[in-house]
Amino acid sequence: MSHSLKVVGESQKRMYGPRGILVCGFSADERKTIVKMFSDKKFKKLPVIFTTPDDQNALMKDMITRDHQTGMEGECELDPAIIMSGLTEKELHRTMSAYKKLKMTKPLWATLTPTSENWTVAALISELTSERLHLEK
């Protein structure tokens, strides 16, 4: 399943997929903090979707089109991850910067791609975890 990592620029170019953020594996309090971060005007009503324990086998393309705050109440046992879809390159950098200021758990980061949209949530998180371990060596 391995895919190549690419450097993201700073343009207004919109990346692949419908606009949205998929959040995996955070506690209820952390989820509230993330929603609050994305409620800032600079994120222009960006839908934030959360995974639940029942979503591990759901396809990414189905997850990212869910309504804003779907899954907010359920906690998922997957590793913490934030998958961005349809954001501009500038929004991606703004998202990562705003998250870093929260000083919360270091998540796995990804953007939706034509390949990963057909993966299950669990498969993508597994791949991201493997990539992180490889990069940390």
C-alpha cells in the first residue's frame, strides 16, 4: 500500500477530494478542542468528521463526505490521525500550525489521494503508522 510522500507548497491550489477533515483516535475532550480550533473563521466552515469504533472498515471516500461533526460523541481506538481533503496548500499549513499550538498528542497526518480514498480507515491508519516508524529510523 505504500505511497510516496510529497512536499506541499504554499499556494491556493486546492488538493484532491471534497473539503473536509477526518479525525481519528482522539479522546472526547481532545475532539472538542479540535472542533473549537476549526470553528475559527480562518477555516471557512470546514467540515470536521470523527471516526467511531464502527468505522474502521469504512472507505475513506465515504467517511470524508459525512456531515460536520458526525461521530463527535464516539471514541475510536485507532492511532490519533488527521486526514485532510480538498484543502488548499495554504489551508493545510494553517491547519498543521494551528494544531501544533494546541500542544496535544502528535497525530499522524495525511491528505486524501485518489489511491487512499479507496482504502479503509484502518488500512490508511496502519499505513501512516508504518510510514512514521520508517521515517523515525
